[in-house]
Amino acid sequence: MLTSYRRVLTRPGTLLFSATGLVARLPISMVGLGIVLLISTATGSYGVAGAVSAAYMLTNAVLAILQGRMVDRLGQARVLSVAAAAFGVTMVLLVVSVRADWPTAASFLFAATAGGTLPQVGSCVRARWSHALDDPREVQTAFAIEAVADEVVFMVGPIVITVLATAWDPAAGLAVAVVACVGGTLAFCAQRATEPPAHPHHETSGPRPPMPWATVAPLTVVAASLGVLFGAAEVTTVAFSAEQGSPGWAGGLLALWALGSMVAGLLSGAVSWRRGPTIRVRWGAVGMLAAMVPLHFVGTIWLMGVVLLVGGFAIAPTLIASLSLTEGTVPSGRLTEGMAILQTGLVAGVAPGATVAGLVIDAHGASAAYLVCVAAGLVGALAAQTLPRDRPPT
């Protein structure tokens, strides 16, 4: 297994751009929570804090596709460096507006601007891997590396920002997120040797290559369904732990879920698959659905940990196959945009999933809320079955 990873990470520049991309992505799991901690501490209102955080997440989801399109046209370094600077400035202004007790509208404005300018490094890292590697099997391994990196981001980020906010200052966690984003993004952009070429569009160059929506649209539905599933599972697991009288176990249960996904991602990247990515997306989505069904019936903490650990094995392989299918289908001139569309679907599903699960928890308890995850998994599995068949090799 290590041979597969060593082969791609020893290519010139790949280890460095992957590592800096990991640092630059830390704010993905930090800023939303950090905004809630900052504003709720300053105002005492979780409603306002949640609304401001939602404004940040909404603009991030909506404008990610536009940023991806600009990256394809103008190049990664030009777009990401400007976005990182804008993100850093607006995040500082957000903290200042809260500390100086400016009108709440200012906090909404700065949060929305920060969300819209957050550099889409995740999509750019994967596009850079696609440019650096020629063998589809090596690209699959590289995407597995980034899937594991994403799991690290979502395991480490919330812990760091919560500890800093509670033990030191609510703004400290956001400061770390800004430094990681700006510093990591600029270091990533400085590596020009591995940057994919830009594809500027001119009137004389003809129309842009078409986006293969027959593939991208179902994949986006799968990604959005996974986002709903993630958001619902996180909130429901916290409620389940509280109902069992062990609220402190919520983080451990979710960490086991992420651990299962991380291990599966590592294994997936080392395997030479005989089946194409379309088949793997279809089966992976069905696996996600199957993994969610038992959660409704679990009644103990230890058994929930086992079920979540096993269920996590379906996450990373499904996402890796989805990205591999995107990479193999979307024209190179729109690859970052295509990656961003999937990322937008994933991010956009989290908040609705958490909201619906919260309403079900209030009305019927945690076990019933796991059915929200089942419903999301069912939608994703059905969407995956509509994907066009893999094209035969030429």
C-alpha cells in the first residue's frame, strides 16, 4: 500500500503543494464554529450567532462555483492570492465589528464577504494533482490522499478552535484560521511549477467546452445528499450521547466515524480498481444508505461506536470515486469549476441536514432523527444510479 502513495508523493513538488493545501483548508472546519463562539460570547444570543454563521456558509457555497470558474480562466495563483487577502481583511473586520459593538448588519456583511472570498484550495489541489499525474490510477491515489487530508481538517479544526475559544479568547481561534488560510494559500500559490495552465476565454477562441451535466448533475445530488447526511448525523449523535447520559462521548463517536472513513480512504487509494468510478459511486452511495439504516435501532454508546466506525468505511471511497469521475469527465478547461460544483453541493447540504435533524430530535428524539440520514442516503443512492455508464477504454 505504501508503494502507491510513495510513487505519487515523490513526484517533484507534489508533497509540498499537498501539505500547504492541507494547511490552507483548515478554516473550512473552523470559521463557522468560530463565528458562533465569538458572537454568542459577545451578545449572549445563539440565534444571531447562528444566523451570521449561516450567512458565511451560504455565500461560500454560492460563490465557490464562480471562483472555480475564475481559477480555470485566470490561473490558481492570481485568483487564490487575491481571495486569500480579501478573506483575511474581512475576517479581521468581522472580529472588530463584534468587539466594537457595531450594528449587527456589519457582522452579516463581513461574514458573508469572508465566506464568498474563502479560497477554494480543495478544488485547486485536486486539479493540480490531475495536472501533475498522467496515470488514472495514480490520480485515484492522490485523491485518496486529499480525502484523508479532509478528514484531518474536520477532526483537528473544531478541536483547535473550541480549545482556543474556551481557554483563551473567542477571537484566538479565528486568528489561527486566518493565519492558516492566508499563509497556506500564499505558500500554495508560490509553487508555480506544478500549477495547471490557465484557460482564458476569448471571443476568437470559440465557446467554452460544455459541462457534462449528465454526469455532474447526479454527482452534485450525491454530494448534497452526503452533506445532508453529515449535518444530520453530527447533530443527532450529539443528542444521542446526551440521551444516553454520556454527552462527552459525542466527540468520540464522531471521531470513530471519521476514523472509519480515513482508513477506507487510505485503502481505496492503494487499490487498483477493476471497476470504473461510475460503478464505485453507485455502490458507494448504496453503502452509505445501508450504513445509516442500523443507527435508528442502536440503543447503547458502545454499539453506536462500532456501527459508526464500520459505516464510515463508505464515506471516503464514495467521495474519491465521485471526484475521479469528475476528473475523467469534465474538460480540463473547466475542471476546477466542476470540482467546485461538487464541493458546493456537499457544503450546501450540511446546514439543512442539521436543521431538519434538530427539529426531529425536538419532536421525537435522537433515534428518530437518524432516519433523516437514511432519507438523505436514499436520495443519494437513487441519484447515483442515474449516472451514465463508464465509457469503454479507447
